[in-house]
Amino acid sequence: MREPTRLGTGIGWRPEIADVVAELPGLDWVEVVAENVCAGHPPEALVRLRERGVTVVPHGVSLGLGGADRPDAGRLSALAATATALGAPLVTEHIAFVRAGGPLTASPALEAGHLLPVPRTRDALDVLCKNVRIAQDALPVPLAVENIAALFSWPDEELTEAQFLTELVERTGVRLLIDVANLYTNQVNRGDDAVKALAALPVEAIAYVHVAGGVERDGIWHDTHAHPVPRAVLDVLAELTARVDPPGVLLERDDDFPPGPELAAELAVVTGMVAHARRAATRAEPVPAGALPAVPPAASGPATGPEVPGPVPPRPVMDEPVVPGPVVSGPEVPGARQRLGIAQTALLSALVAGTPAPEGFDRARLRVQSRALVAKRTGVVARLAPELPAILGPDFGRAFTAYAGARPMRGGYRRDALDFAERLLVDERSPYLTDPAARRRLARWWQDRAGARPPSRTARLLRGARDVLGARWTA
């Protein structure tokens, strides 16, 4: 395996903070959600960053490489086009599944709208290896895959996370995007030991590292990307950097963005932590907790402390793309795909369609995950279609929660927004749409985007019968 591309210090690029990112000192690269970029018309702010020499890496969220199905050719083609348009040295995705059901299991297709953990089993590993190789063959640049955070564990797992990732690397030559916040999340939520996992990982395969914040509620750690990076996550970063000099380190922030100076201070904390751990590793000394850089108010809440001293790592020279290793993953095993597909469909159906939880799962944790999926759907739809909360006012959250709790998502978040509006319009007894003026505004909004009138009474009856039959079929 060749040396990975040196990236340096980066931050997740989001349209809401484009102006702030453009002014951040010492920034070497940014990561952008691939599905939010049109290859033919990338955002002007990203184009200007590239012209300045800032590297842009597309980060996919919808391939579902850990799912039972083969990766969708259209999604792969779009990801490849985005990588080419941005001149990216690599692309990244997640070790997760995001949909289940469909022809493989002869059941209705289900969408999670979020990254869900795959079981650490031989079947899941075989399927993941095949899917990774398919993706590698379709992409013009190397692929790196990310470990994800989880709220629950699968029963009867056969491998530790480190064993699972190590064998994946050995069988495919794929690189790893190690998210230290996700390692900490899994330590809190699943009892994994983050330090032991780091010690057993193939660190030479690391493409870069993610760092992000979260919050604990009722003993469960939520990887929100909307809070400052806590000390515990920075400690995991220090442990990793003491073992290997990561080619790149990136701060993720997806919501509740702080003012520019606070965001810059949080990035400085991460950069200073890496620099401090590097110096300690060079001296072959451990990094004592008391010697770590002080976390400023932006990263730790009310505690105070100076900004992190120390230089930003110099901008590195980009090298050639990594060539994946030889195929050693063996022939396709349809039985593994089908077994994995049945298991993932049963789980996702319990999370989004209200069917009973599969045997062996922690039902309380699945309820937490189910509520989290609904909350994410609500938030994303509100951002993609701000007219809906404007029309419905305070009732939007309650109305969407009631809708999402009973109806799985189909076809992505934009389709979800249209389906939600249509459901309100056809339900003449909806308690959330009693104002005739609001109903007219919602109907106009729906017609403008759907290009049609709300369905007739006959069509509504047929659709209701279809929904009932689909729910019974899923169960």
C-alpha cells in the first residue's frame, strides 16, 4: 500500500459557514458532502477555495456500502463525477447501511435517512468487501471508508471493530477514515474500548481523521456534530496521533454553527492537539492529560483557557493516488447478501415502520434510535423546505413527527417533504391544517414542486389501501 496523500488541517465545508471557512487561517483542505454538490455546477465558494489551492474531498453519505445490495450504479457515477469536477485526490464513504428491503428480500424498500451500523459478522464483512471493490472499480480516485457511531449493538457479533476493519483493509486495499468521535461514541454506547481499538487498527491504512462534538443524554452519547469537541474525544485523538502521524485531520460541524472566531478557536484546539501529540511521539513519551493543550470556551463550555499555541502543520505536497491492492475477497456469495438483507430489513422495519424489534436487540436503544431518525427527518425537511414550517408555524414539528412515526421515508428527503405536504392536504380532518389560508398556501407549494394537483378521493383510497398492504407485507 502506497503512502496516502498528505492533506494537513481541514474542516467540513457547509454553505452556512462558507464565508467563515474562506477566512480561516492555516486551512489546507475541506470536505464537502458529495450529494450536496452538482458536478456540473459546484458552489462558487468551493471553486474559489480550489483556485486558492485548497484541496476539496467529496464525502458520500448515501451509497450504503454496508447494505446487502450492490452499490447503485447511478450513485457511484455521480460520486465519480463529483470527484473529477473537484479535482479530489480521494473520495470517502461510510461503513453503514442506509436502506433495506426491495427485490433481494421480496419486501417493500425502506429508507433510513441516516447511517446505521452493520453487524460485525462474516456475512456482513463478505458483502462489504464486495461492495467496496465494486465502488473502487467505479471511482477515478482512491476510496476511504469511515467507521460510524452507533446507538445500539447487533446481537451475536463475531468480530471486534478493529478485527472487522483490519480484515476489510487486508481483503480490499481500501483506506480508512478514522473518526475518533465515533470511537468515543461507541465506547459510551456499546462498551467498546477506544484505546484498545486504536491499538489493533491498521494505522498505516489511515487516509485521514475526523474530529467532532456531541452530547450525552440519559447515559447515551449522541454524535451531533452540533456541539464543541469534548476533552474525551480530544484524548482519543491524542492517543491516535501518538501511534501514527495522520495524513490529515478534519473538524466536522454540521449544525448550530458558532461565530467565526469560536469556530477558528476550536479548529486551533484540534491542530494544537495533533502538534503536541506528534512532539510527544517523537520524544517517545506518553502524552499526560495535564500536558494537553487547554480547551478554549468554544470547545468546553464555561471553562476558560488560552487558545492552543503551536504552529499549524505546513501545507504538504500532494502525491499520486493510491492504487488499491489485489482482489483477494473471493467469489460472490448470494446467500450472504440475502441473509444480511433479511436481517437489515427486519431491523429497519422496526425502526421506521413500527414492526416488532428483532430478537436479541436492546428494545430501549432501538426506541432511542427510532426517535433520532424521526428527529433527523424533521430537521432535514425543515432545512430543505423552509416554506413548510413557515406555513404550519409551531405545528410543523408535531405534524411531521406524527407523519414520520407512521410512514417510512421513500426516495430521499425532498420526496419526503412532498409526501408530508400531500398527506396533510388529503387528510381533511388533520388537526395541523385547519386554517383555510394555510391549506391554500400549502397546496400551491405542493403543486409548484410536484407539478400536479392533490390526488382525487378515489386515488386517496387506493393509496391508503396500498399503504396498509405494504405495512402488512413488511411485518
